[in-house]
Amino acid sequence: MIRIEDIDKAKELLNSDKIAEAKSLLDSLIADDDTELKDIAFYLRGNAYRRGNNWKEAIDDYTQAIELNPDSPAKALRENCIEILDFYNKDMFNH
């Protein structure tokens, strides 16, 4: 079962730039079959991936968070990631 304490710990790790530790904790939380708070775990792991410039993984996790909770803050960040990738891809052809 995902506990709010685990979510708080993951947030603390992210805020302390301990991205790998946060991702490891979130991986274990997401592996749990419990769906309560799972959208938040996907959202936070998406943040960890985004901070590491792992755009595809971030978008995938944000999408999972949105599927579990359509009102998730992941919605705005998913769109932001897509906009960034669209910009990068177009810019590649402007050398």
C-alpha cells in the first residue's frame, strides 16, 4: 500500500536533488498493486525523469498519472514536455 509518508519522502528526495534515490523509491511504490496515490507516484517519477531530461519516460509517467486522475497536475507538465520536444525537433533542422 502506498502511504502518504512514502510520497512525502519521495518529494523530499526530489527537493534535495537526490533524483536516483527518489526514482528508486517511486519505482517500488508504483510496483505496488494499490491504486490509491499511485497517480501521485507516477507524477513524481515523471518529474524525476524530466529533471534528468528523459523526456519519453516523463511523458509516459505523466500520461499514466492522467489516466488514473484526469485532474492531475501532470497534465500541464505533459504538455510542457511535448512542447519542448517539438521545439527541439524543429530546431534540429535549422542548423
